Amino acid sequence: MESLALIAAAAVLAGAVAAVSGFGIGSLLTPLLVVSVPMPTADAVAVLAVPHALATAIRWARLRHEVHGPTFREFGVASAAGGLAGAALQTQLSSPRLTVVLAGLLVLAGTSELLRRRVPIPATPAWRLAGGVLSGVFGGLVGNQGGIRAAALLGFQLRPRQLVATATASALFVDAARLPIYFVSAGTAIAESTRLLLVMALGVTLGTFLGVPVLGRIPDSIYRRLVGGLLVALGVGLAAAALVSR
């Protein structure tokens, strides 16, 4: 019961963080499931994919009118395709060293926002496509597409709600593609986690409904620093996990 209460509270927090930043559900809940349930990381990712998809769909429904069309059509779709390709290649190409390097890039991107030394990315189709593919592939390889996608989107100078909405629309593509795969490859683990799934689904749903209204009240300058701080925390966490696993 204690672990379920902890997971429920963490799910609410994760849903709220994702509603504000466009990422955070996988980053917060995957390690918690591995430690507190416990379960293998692969099973945790598969089980979490269900409430993740639910929260993403709700977030998209609340913010769909804020999706930035050109960025989504070029960056978002390319990011989703690159993410699926990176995830497919993860077992062959991923390594703790690569994760540390990408974690360092997240820390650098987050720090640039905290210090207001950001490097804007030209808002042209070529840059959007390149940024989408690269962020998607790298995110798929290290298993954290949302954070890397948000870090890249910060360079396109979108408003907070546009950034989250565009990142969410891209994430929907990934969730729609990977859920059937997880139901086939980890169907037993998902079926045995019905109670856990219900707790997380309720938690991320509540967190999403709490977080979306907050997003609209955060000034742009504060928002970018907030996301920058989250990226730094994510980068440090990824690096620490990669170094421990070596």
C-alpha cells in the first residue's frame, strides 16, 4: 500500500510536470517503478507506456489549438520518426558513454536557459527537419525522447503553450506506434499490473488537469528558466544512472 501511495503521488507530480514542460512522466516514474515495485526496466517502460499515452492524449486535447503548425509538420513528425528509429536501434547502439554525452548536452541546454545565453535555431524547414530527426534518434537511443525533444524545441522561440502542445502532438505519434508493440512483447507484464496501471492513470490524469492551467499563467522568461532547470536535473539524473550501470 505504501508503494502504491508513493507511486500515486509521483504520478500526479509527473502529470503536472509534463503538462508544464512537455516531458517528465517517463523520467520520474520509470526509475520509481524499477525500485519500488520492483520490476525489470523493460517491463516498467512497457507498463508506463499506457498511462503515458493517456496523459499525452489528454494534454493534446487541452492544448491542440496551440500546436505550431510548421514546427509540428517538420520538426514534430521528424522527431517522432527519429525517435522510433532510435528506439529500434537502442539495443545495438546505446551505451553508458553515449548517455553521458547526451546528458551533458541536456545540462548545457538547460544551463543556457538558466543563464539566458540561449542559442536560437533558425526557423527554417531544413533546420526543423534536422533538429527533429537528430533529437528523435538520440532520444530513442537513450530512452528519454521527451526531454531531448523539449530541449531542441526551446531553440525555436515558441511560446510556452506552443512548445508543450507541439511536443505533445509529436509524442502522440510515438505512443500510437509503440503501444501495440508493447502489448505484444510485454502483454503479460501489463496484464499483471492492472491495479498499478489504474493508480498511475488516475494520477497522471489529475496531474495533467492541474498542470495545464498553470502553464498558461507562467511568464515566458520564467517558463524558459523553469524548463532549463528541469533539463539540468534530467541530464544529471541520466548521467548518474549511466555511470552507476557501467
